[in-house]
Amino acid sequence: MPTSGSLNPNSDTFANWGVSGQTSIWQTLADGNGSTYTFTTAASYCEVGLEDPVVTAGYGVGSVSLGVAWNSDAGVTTHLELWLGSTLLASAASSLTYTFPTPISGTAASDLRMRLVADSVPGGLYARANAASGSWTGVDATPPAAPTGLAATAGWSHVDLAWNANTETDLAGYKLYRKIGAGAYGTPIYTGPARTYTDAGLTDGTLYTYKLTAYDGAGNESVASSEASATPTTPLAPSGLTVTPGSSLLRIRWDVSPAEIAGYKLYRKIGAGAYGTPIYTGTATSYVDSPLTPGTTYTYKVSVYDSDGHESATSADASGVPDTDRAADTYSGGTAPILPTMSTRWIQLADPLQKVQIHRIIPSFYWAGTNCPLQISVTQSDGSFVLPWTTLPTPATDGNVHRPVIECFAEADAIQVSYRVAPGSTVPFVKLELYDTAIEYQDARQRQP
């Protein structure tokens, strides 16, 4: 069957509609039939049906083109109209082309009509159609199947949506619709080929419901999918904030948030002062704040944030007072090659058979006199290295305790921290004091984004 063809006006269905003052009908159309018609008043018209287009299965009429040749007395003005049932689709002086928003076929296509209208007809003058012709073009009229698998997942002021792929070869994309609460669906909030969408900027605590359609290259749209709903929520402030004193430092820990977040922000105030900007922003659930002033009260609070910049309320405050520096081990005099491994000590981080995720190791040490390279290593109970022997930055001999930060990512339940002077060093030193070694870690069993 064809997907295009002619629309010759059918003389058998030629009719006079609502013509006042009619005296006769005259027609000369493409098939050669004819009779006389005289227009006597403006807005008089005659109408002719169009042959039914025979369309290939699964296709419909996508567009129609019509033309007419007029013969009239001077002073007569006329135009051409295309009708579908009782609906005027288009009009023009003598020719027109109309494209249907949705292809038509069957009964609808058989109701196409061309109307010849007289706009201005001085008394006694006439207008007639000498010839009329038309053509149609067919397009795909079969819509895709309704999409499946629509799922909505609530986040912080947003909803993440995903769905299965349609399999039609002529698929062009999807249209996602949304309604709020008990409201109605509006225009699509997304149109395109992707199979995921994040509906952002929503109101937490409000129910949002979605449905989805598929459309093809011809513009055919499927029926809607099953609905999916979600209610965005604001994560609670972190809990479990604790502060543990150390030598001129404080160790701060908090519980992992169960929500989908990007990280945490830790705030600090000193004494009776005010909170400032965050002193830490990141994904860890512990932080070592150093160097601090022993005997001074430091207070902390923590919040969570997401990738869109939202931030939760802050946790309850937690405070601590750093201890006075105390030497863990002291070594005086000597030459590097004769020094053994120093300050080997075990640190229990978790219950047996459990592990924590180590993030950073922060040694504290003081050199007096000439420096020589100091190294640190971290091992587990089986002797395997968490951190191989690593040379610490050589500090200035300024009389201060130095706390370099060593990045170290590993899981362990207990670790052994050891120090030594770098092998092969020949530089003598006067005095070395090793202080607390701070470990930043979190429970490895808890999910962290």
C-alpha cells in the first residue's frame, strides 16, 4: 500500500452547504464533471469531500496539500479552506499545505473536506472553481510501547529517577511528567533520550509523583508508564560527636550519616568565642585538631552537606581541653647508624575481628640541635605494612613540636607505629622527643559515600 498519493475531489460528494440566494451550481473539477454555481452573497460557500487515502498499515496521513483554480467576475474575492469534520484546519487564497500534529487515518481521514468560500460577491457576479487538486503524505502512526521500570529515589531536596530502555528501532526519546501532592500532571519536565533524570530544587517533605512516555521520530507518543512516587527529605544532623584530649591536640569523631551525602563540615570555637568557617570539610568521620593551646577549652559541632550545596543543621556541641605536651620517648646524643628502631608501640583501634578505615597518621616530635632524617612505619599484627618506612619532613630547629600529616589509607584492627633514624644517616643529633601519634580513622563497616 502507498504512503503518499493524490486527493482528487470526488464529484459525487460535491454539495452546497448553507448557501443563501442559490440559483445554480457549476463545477469543473479534475474529473471533468461540472455544473454552474453563482455566488450572490459574501460568505457563501460550497464544499467537496476528498477521496479516502489508502494508507500502509501502521501509517497515517501526515500532511495534505490542496490547490484550486478560480474563475470569477471582477470584484469577487474568494479563498480555499481545509476542514476535518467540523474543525477548520487551514485556509489560503488558492493553495495550502497542512501538517497534522498527530497522523490521522481511518474514519478521521475520510472526513477531510475542501471548502470554496466567497468573501465578497457584488450582486449578480459569479465565481466558480475551474479545477481542484490535492495530495497527501503518510507518516508512521504507530507509537512506541509504554516504558517500564520507572523508579523514584528520594534525596535531599531532589528525586533521582531511572527507567528501562525501550527497544523500538525508531525510538527518539522519553517524556517525563510530574505532579505535586494531589495536583495534576503538567507539561513534561524532561524530554530527551536519557534514561535517568534528577529532579532538583524540590521541597523536602512533599510527595512527588511521576509518569513516563516514549516517543518516536514521527512524533508518536506512547501511553504512560506506571507511576512512581518519592518524598525528598532533609538529613538529620550528625550524632555521636566526641572530643578526646591529646598532647596539644584534640581528636574529634562522629557517627556516619545514614543519608546520601557528599561529606561533613566541622566547626570550632575557642573559649567563649563564636564559631567561624569550617576547620574541616570532607568525607572522613574523624579529625585531629592541632596544634592547640593546652588548658584552653575548644568546642565543636558538625553538619552534613550534599553535592548541590545544601547543609543540614549542626550536631550538639562537644568540648575538650588539650593536654600539656609530654614526651613519649626521649633520645639524647648519639650518631644515627648506631641507633636502633625507636618507640615501637601498639595501638588498638577496634574490637578483634573488626576493622577501621585509617585515613591519616599525624606524628608529634621535637628535635633539639642538628637534625637527621626521621622515619615512621605502621604495620599490622601479621607484620605487613600499612605504611612502609617513610621519611618525615625535616623540621626547623625552632624549639616547637612538629606534626606533619601522613596520608595513609588502609583497614586494620590494631597497628604498630615505629620510628627510626633513616638508615645510612651520619648526622648526629642532640635530643629527640617523640610525643603522641594521632590516627584519623572511621568504622570500615559503615557505608561512606
